[in-house]
Amino acid sequence: IGQRPDLSALEDITGLTYTRWGTTEVDSITYATEHEGVFAGGDLQTGPWVAIGAIGAGKEAAESILRYIEKRDMAEGREPVVNENPVYRPVAEDEPIVERAKMPELAVDKRKGNFNEVELGYAEEEGRAEAARCLNCGYCCECYQCVAACLANAIDHSQQAQIQEIEVGSVIITAGSEPYDPSPLENVYHYKTSPNVLTSLEFERILAASGPTMGHLQRPSDGKDPKKIAWLQCVGSRDTNQCGNSYCSSVCCMYAIKDSMIAKEHADEDLDCVVF
């Protein structure tokens, strides 16, 4: 801090404009100056700042220079780079504290009269231990290893957020979870012995036009129209005694209400629906 750009070398370049702090004025998206074909970034634009900021400005300016040479719109599809506070993964409370490895240094008497490196570097074991201290708290460090690993070439770091409206015939939700099997709770719900005891997904198949009954509401045991249907909540969740799952699925309540409303619409006669 206390440094400032030396603008004397730019005196012969006409068209450049400067701020009151002695830095160049550039476009916030393209990093182009008022002089056509001249781009600026880094400390010349921001004043003294971190090196990674200058590297980022260089990348953005390089993209603009390429578009300028190819006579393309330099700002199309780009947004100003915002220097936000980074977001890190939370560190677990039980994460052990490991002291930083001490860097070996050249003895003081051996530093005189030469330009030998003072820091001697870690031994392999020390280096590995120091690297193991990394908590991977950053969400993405742009190492691009994911790009190299993706055989489908489906990863594009240059993509920008966009909203598209697409007409679809169906939607598949891949939540990463598996349907719960209530069979172990046979002594409570009689799921395996009673054909009229169904899971929510099985009941939804009955309501579906493409299901086994083509959307007609009927009992699996005898094919007759049901008079009463009960929905039991939290089977397979919020129970550490029988199923071992303490979490709440967060969707069962609305899911049961939705199923009961659709069931009434599919019933030929007045249907008594109860949600427990």
C-alpha cells in the first residue's frame, strides 16, 4: 500500500482518461479504455490490490481483445465482475486443529554475500502433512479437473445463468433418494399381508392414467370402489425406534393432502378421506 501507477509511459497515448486517484477509466465489462484497441486492468485500473484480481482482469481483457480482433460484440453475454466476499463450506466443530508445518530456513551466517534461497522447502513427509491440512472449504477453485473427467464434455465454466421456457411432456425428479420399504414394519402396518395397504408411490400409480387401473380408483384386493381411505404420515421417518430415521421428509404432509384431493376427483361416489 502506498504505491500508485506510473502514468508517464502513457503520456503519448491520446484518448485515455484517468480517475482522481490516478488510475485508468475502463469499461466495467470489457476493460476497454476510451482509446480504441487499448485495454487496461489490474493495479492500473484498481490501484494497489491482490494479485488474483489482476489475473482475473487479465482474463476478462483477453476475452475482449479476442472479440475485438474478430470484430464481435465485446459485451454480449457478459456481466461486470463483482468482487464478492467468498462463500466457504462450514468447518465441522470436531475438526482437529493441526499446527502449520514450520518452513526450514537457511542459517543466518550462510545468507551473507549471496542470493541463496532462504526458505529450503519441506521434506516430502512434511509437504504431504501440510497439504493434508487443507479443509477444501472453497466450493470451486477452478482447477478444471471436472472438465477433464467429464467424458460427455458437459461442463462449461463459461456458461452464464439464463432462464428458458421449455414445453415438456413429463418431468423426472432425481432427488438422489430411494423409496422406503415398509416391509420391516409388518407387525404394525401389515404392508405385505394386506393388498389394500399401499405406499404413496403405489397409490399414485393407481391414480395415473397410465397405471394398472388406467386411473380408475379401486381396491387391489377385490377391484371394488373404496368407500374410505386413510393416509398414515411419517412412516419411515421421524422414528428412531423402528426404522432408524430421525429426519422429517418435509413433503409428506402436502403430498398426502394432494393425493386425497385427487382421489376424491377419481372416485365415482362420495369418498371419505382421512389423513393421520
